[in-house]
Amino acid sequence: MYQAGKPTFRVASKPEPEARMWMLDGIAGGLQPWWHHVGAYHEDRRMYRTAEPIYRWHKDHEEFLVNRQPIASVGVVWSQQNTDFFGRDDADLLVELPWSGVTQALIRARIPYLPVHADHIERDAGQFSLLVLPNLGAMSDGQVAGVRRFVERGGGLLATGDSSLFNEWGEPRPDFALADLFGAHVAKERRPGDEARRKKSANNTAHTYLRLSPERRARVNGPQTGTEPPVTDERHEVLRGFEETDILPFGGSLEPLRVDANARVLATFVPPFPIYPPETAWMREPKTDVPGVILNSTGRGGRVAFLPADLDRRFGRDNLPDHGNLLANLVRWAAKDEIPLTIEGAGLIDCHLYRQSGRVILHLVNLTSAGTWRQPVHELIAVGPLQVRIKLPPDVRGKSLRLLVSGQKAASSVTHGWSRAEIKSVLDHEVLVLT
């Protein structure tokens, strides 16, 4: 309950909204609540009032908060070896930021996910439609085989950056171990100094872009003369939402790759050019064949998206909505839209979906804040209404709905195995129980 973070004040109270959201998001994620105070005497007595109301609520509804099984169709793969032997002295940059970017994009898109250890893919991946490898550079042959078997059974895959390019000890391979699934291969032999350049590039922001394919300039550039070729909706669904642009900001750098004939490149690299003075801000090389986004498919129907462009790391650091939107689109496409939850409405909502015998539990945590991702939270900002759709397990009828936090009245309707409900408002959190 003390003010943690930077700076830390050990005997000052954490602001109540910040402490409250720490506790609620932890409970929503499956943690059992616990707190402590530093010292036996406190001159800042504001900290005493934070825990009690949350603990009373938890006690009153404990049956819905324990002994529940998470429901998620997206698994985000991690391993400590990737941190230790691929990330090494730059783990924050090479491992933590890509993980944060992917998971923040999933939270923002209201897509439930679960972490999956790379050693446990065979054991745990059966419940998922999609596995995400966020710059999982260091992978053993066994871990690679687990991913391969998952895709061969029809599962989807989204991999970014250097995923599978190193063995479990961080030693470089001559090519991606999953190159056949990615539809892309290393184009040139690695040389001394390549690793240093790679890390420098990951840490820097350059004035670079991604060019979307195919371009659709005829729709957005000036009056039409009648001589332009007709504009068609040839763009892939992954690029939905970007109809009025041919470029996206990037910020990183890319190396050439050799792309298989059956793979599809949706975005290519635009090299850096000046920002200042404004008169010089024009593209010296508007087009290249260096891929930034590649889609591939397998014989069993598995969809594979490979993102050489490190948009996961960029989103984790720069928080550009274009990056988050593209990551979410890639997830939905590779998962074949087999995601058990959709929520429409404004706000940043962290969604945790669970199953108990005969019922489904949805815990919503409102992360909306004037300083989102910047602690401490100063105040709670209500959001709503929210339109919620939940795919029901076979043993849940979904026609009875309880709201455990607000006690609001809400009705649920069921159509084709999906329950629909409207939540009028969420201040800090809400728990829906469908039976």
C-alpha cells in the first residue's frame, strides 16, 4: 500500500485509485488478494482504507473467484531461456518490449490470452486457436517441433522478429528453424558485428515506413479524370481499417529476406529519409522488396503470419495505434476469428474469461485513465455502455445473468451459441456470471 515505482516512497500511501486497480486486475487474473504495510506505525493513514472494501467484496463473491478455469483461444509463448540466452544484457529491449507490445495489443483489442511456456506447448496448446511468438529468438529443436506440430494440426501462428533464428543457447542458426512455416528465409550469411547492429537498430527509432500492398492511391488522391485504373478491394483482411493510406509509420529497420513463392507480402520497407528541414522530407527510395509483413498457410489449414517488422516492440515502446491495430488484425486472421469474446464500446478494458461447472464468468477491469500506462492512476473514469458477446460452452445456457459489482439489471439473449448483453457502465471493474 506504499507508493511503489519511480520514485518510491516507503511510508507514503499509494494513491487509492492506483492501489485499487493493482488489486482488482490481480484478482481478475486469478491471484488471491494479500497486502501489507511497511512498519508498525504510519503517519500517512490513508493507506488503511484501501483494502477493506475490496476484501469484503471478494469474501461475498468468493465462489466465483476461485476454482475457475481460464478460457482463451490465444496463447503467448515465453521461456526463461529466451531471456537469458537471447536477450542477455539487452533482455528489456529484445524480450520484454516485444512481449509487452503483443500483450498490450491483445488487451486493447479485448482478446483474452494466456501465457504458454515454450516447453509445454504439446501439453497446453490444445485449447488454443493461435500461438504467438513475440521475438522468441532462442528456441530448442523440441520447442520448434512443438510449434510445428501445433500448426500441422491446423493451429494458427503469429511470429515476430528473430523468432526461431537462434538455438536454446542463443547461438545463431543459418536460417529460421520455422522458415518453411514463415514462408521466409535469411537472405545472406550472418557476419561478425551483425548482432551489435541488430541491437542498435532495435533500440533506435528511424524515420522509416511500411508500404501496404496493393496500393490504393486512386481512391484518395485528388479529383478523378476517368483514366485511372478502377480501385478494387484487393487488400487482405489483415489490412482492414487502413483503406485510406498506402503507408504506415514504422521506425525500425529491416534486412532483406528470401520469400517463398506461395507466401504473400502485405507490407514492404521504406528506408529512412530526412525529417528536417521540412523541404527535405521526401522518400528517396519509395519502394523496396524488403518484406515487413508476410502471410503463409499450411496444408492442414493453419494460418501463419510472420512479422519481420518489430511492431510488437515498437507498440510496447511508442504506443502508436496503427501498430496495435495491425497486431490485433493479424491475431484475428491467424486465429480464424475463433475468439470466444467480443466487446464493443469505448475504453481500455482488460478482459478475463473463465469457466466453472454450468457457468461462465467474465471479469472486466477498466484500465481507462488520463495517464494510461503511466502510474500512478489519479482517478477512476467510468466507461460504457459496453456490448458483450460470449461464446458459451456446451453446459451453459447463458440466459441468466448476474452483475456482481454494480448490481445493475441486465438481460442476456442467446443466438447460435453466443450470449449477448449490454453493460451500462463500468467504473473500476465488473464481473458477469452467466448460467
